[in-house]
Amino acid sequence: MSSQQTLTTPDATFTTPPTFLAEAIEQAQQAERIFEQRKAQITLAFLVVQALFCGYWMISWMFSGHYILGPVLAVVMWFVLALLYWPLSLLWYPSKRARDQAYRNANAARVEAGKAFMASQQLGAYRWVCRRDRMLGVFTESQMLYVLSPDSGNQHALMAAPRVVKQVRVDEHTTTSSTTKTTTKHGRRSVLAYTSFWGVIGPGTSRSKSTTTHQVLRDYTLGIQLQSAGQQPCWVELSFGEDRQEARNWQLLVEQTAGR
């Protein structure tokens, strides 16, 4: 680990991260670029083939005299072929899997580097949490706050919590999805037979029942507003998913570290 430190303000220091963390982050970013490039290439190729195929048949139908029906059928064919786009995700699945693994490796390296850095500071007992690409640590006894995230330039940021922490809050983001299922039950229908060969079927009855299911997904995000002397304020956010209690616990822990 590099020991070089840059004192940017009287209440915050930034330390260069170890080489293995920088390499892991670069590999994750490279895997992301490869995935996006692969997906864009396949999507573009599909759209070109789709346009040529529909255009060919539209021109053929129009030359056959179907000046109105031809374009209409071409549009219908376009939407039908669009259904084939979703199975194409199998073609970029390997690069997606490689990207996800690279991000997992980067997060593991982030945790390893962060824990080693906090242990080397000798600032007393500490607690830490890592969510996605953001790691947060608190030294409750010495009232220091630690951040390792893209917000800190992926550098070890060690700050005096009482001076830099301006706000701490937990935001709730709600997403609602609805699914409707309709079931129909048909009753028995009477048959009036006038002879052995023909008759009349009665109208009968039927019942339809629609059931709508609402699913509510909640995401709780811990937001910490930081501002050191002479610098612009910034927010560090960590998502805790549906774990509202854990998000509240960390809100209280940061507030106590900041002397609130």
C-alpha cells in the first residue's frame, strides 16, 4: 500500500489506494465497456437485418399493387420480428457474466483494501459496510469517518466527522408493479333436441373473475452530505435494498460519530 498522502483540507486526508485495487477497478470498467460494445453490435446488426427484411417485402408488395396493404403488413412484420430481439440476450450473456464477475472481484478488493487501511490507522474500534462500489467506515471513539468510493476518486478518504458531516438521512424509493389475472368459468348449457339429428343449444352462463396483485418494492438509501473546509458539498449514498432497519442503524451510527 502506498503511504503517500495528500492533505486537501484541515479535516480530510486522501491516501492512494493499493495497486491491486486500482487494477481490479480498471478490469471491471474494461469488462463493462466490452459488454456494452458487444450488446450494441448485436443490437445494430439485428436492426439492420430487420429493416432490410421488412423493407424488401414492403417493396415487393407495393410492386405487386398493394400500395396500402404493403406498408401496413411491413409494419406488422416489424413488430413481430421485434419479439425475436429478447432471445438475442443469450449472445451477449458471456460478456455480461464476465462483467458481473469483474465487479465482484473489484468489490472484494475494495473490502480488502479498506479493512487493511482502517486497521492500520490505530484510531480505535471501527465498523464498516460495503454496498456495491461504496465502502463506509466509522471510528466511533475518535469520531472519524472513512469513505472509499467513486465519490472520493476511489481513494482512502479519512475525515473528521464532526466537521465534515452536514446531513444524514435515509430515503425510501418505492416501485409498484401490478399483475392482473382473469379466470372465466362456463356453466352448463342446455340442449333442446327436436329429433335425433338436430336441436338447439341454450345460451348458458359464464362467470369471469379478475384478480389484481400489487407488488411494492422498497429501496432504502443512506445519504450522507459531506463538506470540508473550502470545498463544495457532496453526497455519499449507500443502498440497503429493503433492509430499512439496517439503513436506520447506520444513520444513527454516523450521527453519533459526528456528535449529533
